[in-house]
Amino acid sequence: MARSANGSGLKQLNHSGMKWDDSGKNGYHRITTEKLGAGISTASRQNKQESFEQAPMYVAVCTYMGFGIVTLFGYFRDFLRAVGLEKCNLAQEREEQKDFVPLYQDFENFYTRNLYMRVRDNWNRPICSLPGPVFDLMERVSDDYNWTFRFTGRTIPNVINMGSYNYLGFAENNADFLKTVADKVQQYGAGVCSTRQEIGNLSIHEELEQLVANFLGVESAMTYGMGFATNSMNIPALVGKGCLILSDELNHTSLILGARLSGATIRVFKHNNMHSLEKMLKEAICCGQPRTHRAWRKILIMVEGIYSMEGSVVRLPEVIALKKKYKAYLYLDEAHSIGAVGATGRGVTELFHVNPADVDVMMGTFTKSFGASGGYIAGKKELVDYLRSHSHSAVYASAMSPPVTEQIIRAIKCIMGKDGTTEGIRRIRQLAENTRYFRARLNEMGFIIYGNDDSPVIPVLLYMPGKVVAFAREMLQRKIGVVVVGFPATPITEARARFCVSAAHTRAMLNQVLQHLNEVGDLLCLKFSRRKRPSSLDLCEETDLGLDS
């Protein structure tokens, strides 16, 4: 397409606010713009369901003291290494290179050398089975305080998996479910070895893109082989110099990288704060570009459906209202929300009952709810056609593997009921039920948890660095696999364990995890919540959470 950067696919998208009463290709959206007020009311109700309770002051003080003590010991250990009393295992400059610019910045590696290495056994644990609701871990030990590991040859079987993004349980090895995937391996092989624009464009790629467009209720869609690159390589094709990106402060690294690669001006607004966003939009419209004060060529708002570290949900109707008011564009990353929320798994647009056409660029990945890999961009046909010839990820990357493509097709058809069963809708409802049950029980126990009640990402706040390590090790001893996250991936005072609930988890599994969480929470004094809660818990009792079966 012979079109300048300024005439990219986004330019074709209108903000006219015309009525939309199209049933869509799946017949699940019937909304007009007169209902925007109702949508905002829905957003307000959803926002009230989000919890971000603050810890007591003594917890923050103890957390800072913990990091201070560890830092002091780190400097002491560095002194011992400098005088030769302790071996340094990290990469160092050779003596003959001492006059060159150093490749390894000693101070920049301070955190890795003295803090992370001491607790490295809690990350990168190798598994040796299907990453379903339970998995097997390869046992490893370290003889030098986690600088190196060796395998013992034994496995830790049947560890309950509370860390994978397998929201709908499609990461499975049931031969009956995977028959079509096996057939595609026989027909096409495992890889394409070419780009889509050369000889790597298969009929199943086009079938998948049409299916994704139908599923989302939009005109067109394009798929990519890598979810991270879907963001990082497509954003530079949409905006460039002279454009403004307004990015939520908690956006994923792939969005941040794509924004930086674009060359556009980036401004960050407070997380899910509509006052902060509107203030920046007003300033951008009134003041224009720095120095010249010319109008911005494009203003692009970038948000996520579910924020993977907080478990919070975007206030989509309010963002759309601001987008229309100030004639900006909206880029929505639904990596964690597509398939996981909404009555039929169609993400936050369905959760808030908004028109998908009001979102200019819909992005999502297949690595989570669909049990595969890759990502998609969806929206107006003009937008997708533009990206087919201008996106680096489309032009230079190898086409998606045929069996992976078929796995995604299989999962989407199951969700939409096109496989002739109700298995997909059953999984969506099961995920919603598991999510609310798990969150309700954690609240009753007295843990501080973040996020929206509908979010299957459930962060449990641990705060102190020593407790983060002790929690992960203690849970593994009880055969519970958890993901713990700390600084610099989170604020220094907000280290946490991140639980990801799946439709594949049974109530017995969740009760087992909750029982151990209750015991470990008492053992490590992790129940920081000051909200009133019941004095006793019956973890095995079935509770009606108001969900349809």
C-alpha cells in the first residue's frame, strides 16, 4: 500500500459516534451509543469490585529495613570478594582489558550478585510434564548458594500448578481433543520456514484470522507467531515521530518497548486513573508538541484488559468516552483478558458491554487462554491491511506453525460452540466460579489481595523480601507451585505471590491450596489485612457465590 506513515491504518478509523445495532457475525452485541451512560455505570460497579488495600505502616518500615540489611551485607560480601576472602562467580573483566570500557558494570550487577543469587532457587524451576493443573518438577540442589545447580535425578510429582496462564485449561494432552492438531502435523509438518508474504501463507492461517475476527465481532484480524512481538513490532508501524502515546503506568514491557521503538513522545498516566488521563489529553490538545506547539499527528491511548501484575481490569467505558471526547485512538492489549472474562470469553469489551468497534486496535495473545502461542491485531479492515505490508512482525517473521494454528482454531471453536459441544462455555463458567471462590476465601483468611473480582490473576501481598523467599520454599514443600515476584518487577514495598486460577482446577485442588495457604500465612505472619473477617473458616464447605452453573 502506497501510504505515508501519517496515513496509517489508524487514520482510517472514525470517531463519529454513530449508532451501532449490528448483531455481528456471532450475534452477541446489540448496543447503541445512547447506552454509553449505562456502560460507564457498569465500569463504576466493576471499579468498586477492585481491591488495593494498604498494608499497616510497620510492614512498610520492616520491608525497607529488610532491604537495608540485605544491602549492607551485600557491600560486606563485595569487600570480602575484593580482598580475596570469597570467590566471585560472576563474569568479570580480564586483567588485559582493564584499560577498555568495561562490558560488565560492577555496581549495576550488585542486586543480582548479592540479593537475587541467594534466592534464585525460587525461579526458573524446570518442569518435566504437561503444565496443566498439576505438573512434575525436576529436583535440583545447589552446593554453592545458588550460583550453580545440579539435578538429583529425582522428580517432585503432582505439584499443584498455581502459576501458569492456562486459564481455560486448553494446555492439555487429551488425544481426543488434539486429534485435529495431530492431523495438521501430518498434513503440513511442524514449521513453515517462510514468511506469510513469501510462501508461508497457508489456508489455515486465513481460516484462523477469519475465525478471530468473527469471535471478536470486528471486520478483520491478523495473527502473528509471537505475542511479545505483536506489541513491540506493530506499535512502531502505527505511530512515529510527531505522535503522542499516553500509556498506563503499569503497562506490560512489550507495550513499553513498542512505544520506545516507535519514536513517538511517551507520557505516562496513573494506573486506571481517568482524571490523570483526561488531564494529559487536555494538555496535549491545548499545548500541542513541545517547542513548536503544532498539533500532534496522532494521540494513542494504550491500556491493557487485565493487568498481569495487579489483577486489575481497565475502566474501558470511561477510557472510550475520553477517547471519543478528545478524538484520540485506543490500543487495547487483551493478552490476559481474552477468553478469561466475559460471559462467552470475549474479553473486557463483553464484560463491560461495549461496542468492539469503539476500540481502534484490539490486540491479544494465544499464549494464555488458548493454550498455544502467538498473538493477533484486530479492528477495521483498513487497519489490518495496512499492517500486513508495514508491520515488521508481518513482513520479516516466520509464519505461525501449522499445529499451533490448529490448536488455536480448535480452542476458539470450542469456546464459540462450533465444535457441537458446550465444553467451551462450561470452562468459561468454571473459571469464573473458581476465581470468585478463591478470591473470597483469601479475603476471609485475612490476606491482602489486589485486583478485580473477575480477574483470574490474584496477587497476594507478601511485602518483606525474607518472607517472599520463605513463602515460595514452604509452598513447594507442600507441593504447591507458586510464582513470587519482587523488586524491581514490583514497587520495593509490594513484593507478592501471583496466583493464576484455571478452569482445570477442581474444587478439591483449590481447597488443598487454600488450606496450605492458611497454614503458611499463620506460620509466616502474612495476614496483614485489617478488614473484619469471620473468626473461623471451613475451607471445604461449598459456598454459593451467586454464579450460574
